[in-house]
Amino acid sequence: MAALIVAVMFFGGCAHLNPAGRTVAMTFDDLPMTNPERDAQPLAIAAETNRQILAALERYRAPATGFVNEIHITSIGPGADQLLTGWNQGEYELANHGATHADANVLDLPAIEREIIQGETTIGPLVRNAGRSLRFFRFPYNHLGETAEKQTGAMALLKARGYQLAASTIDTSDYVFDKAFVRALDARDSDMQSRIKRAYLDHTAKQIAYYAGLNLQVLGYEPPAIMLLHINRLNAETLDAQLALFRKAGYRFVSLAEAQADPAYAQAPRLPTRFGPMWCYRWARDRGIRVDGRLEEEPPAWVADYGAAISVESPAPIPRR
């Protein structure tokens, strides 16, 4: 029955949509580049990755928010800050993802505060010089703190610096596919590259549908969706196709600020968890609604196995419940 509901939601439309119709905000973590240390020419590869992603967004007139880690700027070296220029104008916005991509679950509150403040080292002056301000913070791994005390304290730290907690409602485990894709790139295996891209887009379509159905189940309507992606080479080559999936499903692209103006995002998640699930699972937990995260599909095992040959730190898997 749940699968049937999801299929109807994705392909047939539904009367329980947001009054504004289906909308989605595109967000990208780990700017200027995820894991730049694995690239032989990090600046050149990061520059091309950002160029491709911004070009795809422009073609679809899709606003987007880029969450920056100061450590990735440092890892790339001189010129890395210039890669953020395109994200600091028009319908694109820079945001804070913490200085070192540290896990809030293993930090105390003073350390979390340092992550927030030091995460502004480069992007703070950039946005101010553009007449803008930093509005959003997203915790690495979507870990808000594993205890009520820490989560409450972390939210207070964000508020004190004028931040809104950035939510996310669609996860495609893109980092799993990207690890495999980078291995195929290094091996110059074009057949495997194509196979991985097809699998990724198939999985993305399923995840868009799955989360739309789950949001409807939990909230009774579809709030604006917030897509969680990373700034990586796989997304650079597939973003056009991903945006086409959203458009085919009837979505209109909006900014993160517009998406989070919906009442569903008015309050931060209430109950703490050591995991980093998408917001539908948090909403369900806060409301005492039981959902079965096992119904959510994982990336194909062959993709994970192929990518596992690369020994590079990646974002932590996001448990489903």
C-alpha cells in the first residue's frame, strides 16, 4: 500500500500538495569541493565541478544554496576562495557548513561554537562585501547533537549568530555513488561511468518519490522539498538530468529561504538523535508517528562495493530512523 501511495504521488499528482504546488530547493554541501585532497589537481577539478553545477542550475533557473567548509578551502589552496564567487550572486547563496566538517555528536558546545565561528573565516567577508549576510547553517552529517541538552545548546548558538538551521528532506546517498564514479574516472572506464550514472539517476527518482510519499504520510501534505547533494564530480555530470527529474514530477525550483518559510520548518526538530535522518523521520518522531525506514531503498550493493576500493573519508551514512 505504501508503495502504491508513493507511485501515485510521484507520477499522478495529489490533492494534498502545498498550495503553491510542488516546490524544491537545491542545496549543496562541502563547497568548494568534497574531498579535494583525493584529486591530483584539486583547484582545476574543483573549478570545473563548480562551473558545471552552476551552469546546470542556470539552465533550469534553479536557485541554490552552497554550504561551505573552511577546511576544503584550505585543502585546495590559493584560488579556492574564487570558486565561491558564482555562489555569492543572483539566486545563489553561500552558507556555513562548519570549519572542519566535524561531527557535533563528538563535540562539546564550546567546540561546536568554534566550528560555527571559524566556518565564517572566508565566507563571512565574502558575503558582507556583496551586501549580503550568512543566513543558514547545516550541521555536518545532519547531526544536531545526540542529547537534548546539546541540541538545545547548539540551536541557541545558531540563533545567537543569526543563523537558521538548514533542513533537508531528500537524501540520495550521492557520496556512495560518487566514490564509485571517481574510481571509474581514475580507471578511465567509460562503461562503468555510464553504468554508475544510470544507477544514480534511477535511485534519485526513487528517492524523490519515496520522500514525497513519506512527507504526505507524516504531515498530511507535501511541504517544499529540500534536496541534499554534495559538490562532487558525479553531480557535476548528472545535475541536468536530476533537475529534469524534478521538473517531470511537477516541481518548481525555489530558494532555501522560500522553502523553509513553510510552517513545517517553523521549529527545529524537538527530539534528539545521534543519527542524521531527513526531516520526515524527525517530524514523525516528534509527532509520535511510526514509520518504517526499512522501506527506503539503499544504493545498489555493487555500487558501494565498487567504490569501497577507494580509501577516502566520506560523509557518514545517514541512518533512516
